[in-house]
Amino acid sequence: RHGSLLKSFIPIRITNWDASQVGFMEIDTVAHNGGYPAGEFIHSLDMVEIASGWSEQYAVMGKGEKGVASAIADIKDNLPFDLKGLDSDSGSEFINWHLVKYCDENKLFFTRSRPDRKNDNAYVEQKNYTHIRRWLGYGRYDTRQQLKAMNDLYRNELRLFNNFFRPVMKIVSKEKMGRAGQEGDE
């Protein structure tokens, strides 16, 4: 199968991050194709740090491996903490030799989630709407001018707003409750 050797090289991580260490980020992309996936269009790279909730966004033309790896490198260079690891879904923009080489050269722990399991990347998936779609909607963006404007917004005002003025909520504990209608439930 195409890519099976590469996929076997990148370990699968199944939830339960060590949230006591800052520096591990989940990554995802959001397509800005307006419902029409033909041709080249902009994708937003979304990165969320697990322990602190710090987030970064970056617009990339297309979903090419070099462009995504370059965007990750630019974000890494501007983080207020040391990047220790990345966890992605199984998309081709992440599961490629360019990103594996980049992570190896930068001593980053690189893992992937199980295919078709969005809950494996819950930290970043929940930010795709609040940090990207809510601001840019579902339209098609496919010009260099739009790319430049999106990155200006992402790398300046929106970055400051999301990380310094928007609260991050995290679950402290879970408790399983009985279903309504069972004996003892009133």
C-alpha cells in the first residue's frame, strides 16, 4: 500500500497527553475552498499546545508538504516556549518525509492519530471553528493577496487576541452519572 512504510514509521498516539509539560502541539489544517475542492486554494494550519492552550494559525497556499513544513518552522521560531512534539491527523500534508525529516532534525517527537478519529485530536479540532471559521467563514480563498491578508491577521492581531485575551477552559474531572429514569434517579 502507498505510504504504509511511512505511516508505520510515525507512531500513533491515542489521547492522554502529559499536560504537565509545555511544548506538545496538535496540528490540523482547515480548507478554504468554499465547497469547491478543485484547483489550488488556501489552507489554514492550526496548532494548539496541549498544556497551556496556546494556539497558532498560519495560512498556506495549497496543502503541499513543503509549504506546511515551512509554516510549522516559522511558527516554531516564534513560540514563547520550546516546541517538543507534534501530533497530527493522517493527512498527506503531515504524513510525508519532509515533515518527518524536519521533526528529526529539530528533535521533535512526531506522532499521528488514528485515521478517521477526530476525537484523537480534540484540542486542535475544537479551535478550528473558534480560531479560524468564526473569523473567515466558509468562503473560497485562493489568491496571493488573500494569503497575505490572512497571515497578517493570524500572525498579529488574532494571535494576540487568542493567546492573551481569550480564556482557555479545561476539564478538571469527569463523573459518570446514571441515565435518567433508572431506579434511584429522581
